[in-house]
Amino acid sequence: MLDRGHDWELRVDLDSKLVFPNIVETTLRPDAVLVSQQSNTFVAIQLIVPWEENCEEAHERKNLKYADLMAYCKDKVWSVRLFPVEVGCRGAHTTRDVRK
């Protein structure tokens, strides 16, 4: 996927509010976005920190939260991915690539 563009830009919500790419109007703010204007591709990165027993539920909740945003971006002819990064509150971690 990263081979599609050579102009990747990482935007994160560290010192200030994340500015979402100018694709659609939204109030949703993933923790980070990786954007290539050249290839019309972006990856929304969402950090999830649940109890380890609740990882699956937290993962599904984030998928539902961002489902409409991903669909709107696809309607604007963007290739999109939601990449949740799950880190249990006691240190266990998993990642899942959600492709829709």
C-alpha cells in the first residue's frame, strides 16, 4: 500500500488538535492519520487501551465509530484503511488490519 505514493504525510494529535485531511468534513479525530494526496490513500490509526478481557469489544466499538467516515472517504474516491492498535491496560498488545 505504501508503494502507491511518494508523498506520505503523518499527522498526529500530540501538542494540538489533529487536522483531518481535506477529504470530508468530520468532527471525528483518529489518533493519527497517514495521508498520500498523490495516491488518494489514507490510513486512520486509532489507539485502543482497554482491559485485556475487553479488547474484542473495544475493537468493534472503534470499527463502528469510524465506519461512516471510512465510507464517506471511499465515496470521494479515496482508498482508506482503519488500523486499530490495541494495547491492553496491563501491557498486552495486538493489532488488526481492518479492510472494508
